[in-house]
Amino acid sequence: MEKILKKTPVLDVIHMFSEYNLVNKGIVVKLYPDESMEDKINQNINNARLTWNKLLQEYQETFELFKQQGYTKLQCNIKTFNTMLNMLKTQYPFLYESESSSLQQVYRDLITAFNRFFNNTSAYPRFKSKKNPKQSFRIQNNNNIKIQDNIIVLPKLGKVHYRTSPQYKRLLKESKINNVTIKKEHGHFYAVFNIETEVETMDYTYKSVGIDLGMRTLAILSNGLKITNLDTTHEEKMIKKYQKSLSRKKYNSNRYNKTLKKLGKWIKRKNNRIKDAYHKLSNYLVKTYDLICMETLDIRKIFEETDLSAKLQNISWYKLVEMIKYKCEWYDKIFVQISRWYPSSKNCNVCGYYNKDLGDEKRWICPHCKTQHDRDINAAKNIEQEGFRLLSEKNKMNLRDWGDSTVKLLSWESTCP
């Protein structure tokens, strides 16, 4: 496939991009607020949660009235939610203590949640619970967020100390800050900055790869490389231990809170290990290959239809796919996902024979060309071939559509008075 890739003009389009790309990045820094600052942050978190729950409640009550008249859907509207927010501020004056953009961001997020629900891409929005270990609110930057050496100046909150690496400090000072999310997670405070910065594009290798995701093995590449799942047995054992201990303690007691901190420590450690491994793997793939082909997975359906949902949750396929996808966009690489219905495991990658009687065998021999196949490697090779075919067709289609639209545009201009 590598030789074919070099001879075809499919990837020539990537050379049109500049040496640097302007991208949005998320930078997480740890905050060290004093007692008065903690109270302010907690107040803003509570205000954001109250606003979400009240707006969702108002929407549901309004929708019930519409349903009585035969309506089946009530579309969200920014102006309507903004009016509801002003009414809430009149009813709950303490909402004025929050920064205005943080409460406006709440109904924007709620509108996004409803749009995803209407498009059948997510479940119905739920009420936010105070017991959730992750709480947050977001502030838009209207030139009122200042970064100093070890201090962040936030609107309506004031100064708060933070700690991060020298590289991140330089990025925060030199880049444009779009917004900042202040979050409280397992008793610790963090600031997540969304910034605009330039990243240097990677060298082109003219290599392609197909990746088959699995449960026994995390990822199988079309070149035969198999990447095993990360072993988080110890972290999972400690999480279960402290969850069991937590269930026996009185809610919000001293021992309950101490155990909750220990539980949060092990959850954070497990998540950080997975994140670190997936970042290294995605960086390797994007740096090594120009074309990455993967299968589209209906993860929600897999969760519903299998009794291995706990193991699937630990594997975190979605997290890995999203990392590869956005890094391909950053560094001018091409990412292609094939249809979930494509029979990648049952097709012979040599002659194309379809083995409809293939069960759960890990290895099989093609009845037509007698080639011996490893089930997962064969699937990865088929994914690569199908991804390259889809990319070639898409390239031809875009060129044809561009020509047609140009003719229409010129014709429209010629008849315009």
C-alpha cells in the first residue's frame, strides 16, 4: 500500500498547507485558592448548576403545555433562554454574584445538549447533581482574564495562584485565550484554558495504515503490529476497595470525606495513566503515517448489547479515536473512517473472497486463494484498503462538484443585471 500511496495524487493536497497551523488547544493548570477564593469558586459552581437545573425545568414545563396542543418537539432558542435567565436573576438575586458570561454559557451548553438529543447523537439532558465529583463553570474571555507569573486574575473572582510547567506558562502569556473553565474534581481545583496557538506541521512520510480496534488487543495495525491494552488492574482494585469503604460511611462525615479524597486519587491516577498512554500512541501514529484508516464504531450500541461494558469503559476506544482525529487535523494528516457495516474480518485482503461462514476463529484460511489469515491483521489490512478507496472516490467527487458549481456560478453572474 505504501508504494501505491507514493504514486497516487491523493495525498498531494496536504502539501498546499502552510508550515504552521492555527489550532485550539486545551491547557490544564492546577489552582491553589485560599479559603475566601474557594468560597467564591464554590458559589459560582452552585450558581451554574442552579441555572442549568432551573432552565431545564422551565423547558420541560413549557414543553408539557405544547404537547397538549399536539406538538412533538420544542426547539431551543437563545433569546428565550436569555429571557428565562433574566427572570431567574430577579428570583434569585445571588446569581448576580457570578460573572455574566458563565451563566450565559450554561444555556448555550443546554442548547447544544438539546440539539444533540434532537439529532439522535446523545441522550436527553439530565439535571446536574451536587454529589457529582466533577463540578465546573466556564468564563468567556472579554479581555478580562489576565495571566501573571504565578497568578491568574479572573473576573468577579480576583487573583488565584496556579502552578504549571514553564512551557505552559509561556503559551498562556503568548496565546489568545478564548475561555477558561474552572472545575473542582475530587477536592482539587483546576483551570482549563482554551487557547489559539500555532503548531508546526509534521514531515510527510507517504505511509498509510489501517487500524482495527479490539478487546483482547487494543489496536492491530495493518503492518502486523499489535498494541496491548494498558494494565490498570491495581488501580481498579484500589478503586473498588475505597468504593466499598465509602458505601459504609455516613454521607459528608469526616471519615466519608477522607475516603472520598483517597478514592479520587486512585480514579485520577487511572485516568492519567490511560490518557498518557493514548497520547503517546496517537502521537506515534500521526507522526509515522500520513493516512490513518479506522472503523466507525457504534460504541453506545456495543455497551447496550454486551455484558463486558465495564471492560469496554476501561479501554476507552472513543478517547483514542478522538485523539487521533484532532491530531490529524492539527498536523495536516488524513483520517478516514469506514462504514461500521463493512465486513473487514470476513473479506480476504488478497483476493477479496467473502467468508460468510467465519465464526469466532482467530485464524482462518481463504478457500479461494489458500492464504492464511490472522483475523485481526486481515481486518486491519481491509480497513486500510477500503479507507484508501473511499479517499480516492471522495477526491474525484470533490473535483467534479467544484467544476459543476463553478459553471453555475459563472452562469448566474452573467445573467445578473
